[in-house]
Amino acid sequence: MPWTAADIPDQSGRVVVVTGGNGGLGEVTARELARKGAHVIIAARNLEKAAAAEARIREAVSEPSIEVRPLDLSDLSSVRAFASGFDIDHLDLLINNAGVMAIPYRQTADGFEMQIGTNHLGHFALTGLLLGKLLAAPAARVVSVASNAHRMRQMDMTDLRSDAGYSNWDAYARSKVANLLFTYELQRRLARAQAPVIAVAGHPGYADTDLQFVAPRVAGSKFMGGIMSLGNKLLAQSADMGALPQLYAATHPDVVGGDYYGPGGLGEFRGYPKKVDSSKRSHDTDLQRQLWDQSVELTGVDFGMLAVGNGTPVSA
């Protein structure tokens, strides 16, 4: 039988952070985890949209334990403020879901190209700053949301600032490769440290969400907005279906560190979740370490006891 949100195990007592939980895949993820009893924190930049998402979840779920907290992944000071203000003693699930896609060139508050800065560097810093809370949970997971776009091209992963030139789709694909490189390197370091945390990833295939319309709005292109709308109507699966791989990665008892999940249909565009393979490039261990080192340098977050990954045991 196909796995659905109804199959999510009981999440009572678990604390969850969903970045970008103010709509699309993030909102579905927050709703379904709250439905199963988790305390869910929607971490979002747009608090008005986040409040509307919270209201929708409260209408759909009986007495959910849910709250909204501000987080702008494109501003490292906001990431640090979120982490320093995290006043719960543990964190069971960190779902790095938020992202931007194929937008015209923009910079983050810290001067990074916006897509790598938001989709990867912001989540890298957030994960490192919340590591102590994750270690305090008995079996925590970090779930990063990637994309089929990570297969698009063989980008130069050393040029995270896009100094050599900018292509909106190349930059998006680079950020999605980075999500997987980070997941695999994080998992290796967690395993070496014998930490009670695993790192996994999922992707939604082609899901009908607002993500596709951000770039046309930023560029002021009604034509591209129309193309995206047509594609969503003809080809995309629902956000509820698109969220299943990350929900599976977050909750299924058989998931192990380093797993990657996506839709099981043709080309991984649609369908129920299954374990899938990522590109050969995403498994390049030298590239994983290089990206990690660059990310530490750019964000100033070194993950403390995982900085060297020398196998020294740690306790929760």
C-alpha cells in the first residue's frame, strides 16, 4: 500500500521546527505533524502569511500545538536571533524546507547570492546553531529539502557568490546540490561523533506551490507567471503529495542517516514516496568537505564538536 500522511507515527511530545511553514510544502508538513501530536514551530520571514497558515492549520486540526516564530534565512543575524531565542530544551525534528527558486540576481543581508544564501547557507547556519538542542533529543533528525534540479548542470561549487556570472536556474540548481552535499557531510560527521541525530533529505518532485511564482513576481513577468501557472495545472501534483517524501524522511522508523526520498513515479515527478538516488556529484566526498569548509567560513558557524569529525563520542 502507498505511504500517506495517515501513516505518520504518533508524534506526541516531539518538538518540530519547519522553516518556510507559511505555505506550500512547509504548511502541509507543519499541519500533518501537528495532526499527529507534535509541537510545531513555523519559522518564517513573512509573519502575516505565517499567521494565516497557522489559522488554516487550526481549522484543519483539532487543538494543534503550534506557534509562529520569525526567521529570515537570508539574514544571518535573524538566524542567530532565532537560535538564541529557542527556549525549548530539545528539538526532535528540524525540517529545512524554506527556499527561493530561479529569481533574478539579488543579495542577502550578508552579501551572498540570494539562492545559495537562503537555500543553503541560512539552513547550514541554523542547523549548526541548533545542534545542541538536537543533541538533547533522544533520536533527532535534520531533514533538508532538495530538488530534481540538483541534476541540471555541473556547476562550480567554489563560486558560491556567483562572482563569475549569474544564471538564475544555475544558481538554483547549485543551491539544491548544496542541500545534498551538506546532508551527506553532516551525516558522516554525526556518525563519526556517535551523535543521536541523523541527517536525511527529500524532494517533492513537481508540486503545485507558490514557489514557482516567486521569480515571475520579482521579475515582474506576467508571461513567465502564466507559463508557471499552466505547468502547475497540467503537470504538477498537489502540495499534499509533494510534502510526503519529506514527511516520510522525518518520521518513518526505517529511515537511516544519509537516505534520500522522492516521488516514486516516472522521473520522480509525481507519486508516493520512495527511497531514491541523487547525482554522482552529490556523493563526491571531496566536494562535500569543500562546501562544508566554505560554509563555515562564510557563516561563521563551525558546528562545535562536529567541526573536525574525529570520532570523539558525545552525549546528549
